[in-house]
Amino acid sequence: MNKHDKISILRQYEEYCYQICHYMTQNEQFSSQAAEKALMMIAEDARFYTDSEETRKKKVKRTSISSSLSCLTEPN
């Protein structure tokens, strides 16, 4: 799978990821940071691109929640 295809797949989950991060943090700055961090982590998962739609959503949800909690607990 080429880079363009991977980016296209990730973009399908960008808004969903941000929505979860915003719900978790209730803060625009933290939401953006958490979503960026989550998407970068997801992008490194080679299996993500061949997973089913359902599995991808679960991974995005789990990673977004984890990233949000991390942003909230990290010292500034």
C-alpha cells in the first residue's frame, strides 16, 4: 500500500478521532494535541490499513481515549 492510500484511510478517521478526544478533554487545545498524537500512533500500525472497518474504529477509539488521558495527565 502506498503512502497516498494510507493517508486517505487515516483521513476517514480524523474527525472521529478528534470527536472522541474533544469529548474526553473538553478542551480544544488538548483535543488537537491528543488527536494528532493518536493519529500518529495509528499511522505506525501496519495492520491498521488491512483491518476491517469495525476493527479500525475500535483501534481509533481506544487510541484516542488513551491519547486524551495522556494529554490530561502530562505535566505542562
